[in-house]
Amino acid sequence: MDKKDLKQDKATAAVAVHKHERAKHKGAPLTKLAKGGKTNAQMLAMGRGLAKVANQKKSVRKVPKDMGKVDKNG
């Protein structure tokens, strides 16, 4: 995905969320959208360290699930 498209998508999502909050939750501060990070599901699937690496590399490439595993037979 192009960086310009991604930036535009994030801005569109923020506008929609803030429009909802202004209408339905008057007087409450607007929510700051999450920046991202490793999730519990990712940590369970690939371990805490690899989930962190996969999250950092998310925009560039995906880290394979078996990366970093030691082969005891070879």
C-alpha cells in the first residue's frame, strides 16, 4: 500500500471516529487512535520477542512464524 494512501486512510478513519464521538459522547475528550503494538494473539502465536519484531517490520515485511527457532537436530 502506498504511504500516501495509508496516511489518507488513517485520516479518514480518525474523522469518522471523532464525528461519532462528538455526536454520541458530548463533553468527552476525543479518542487518540492506537499507534499499534504487539497483541496478545500475536504473542501467543509466535512468542513475545518475535511478535515485537513482526510488529516493527509490519509495514515492510512479515516475519515468518518459525523464524528464530533453533533446530536441535542440525
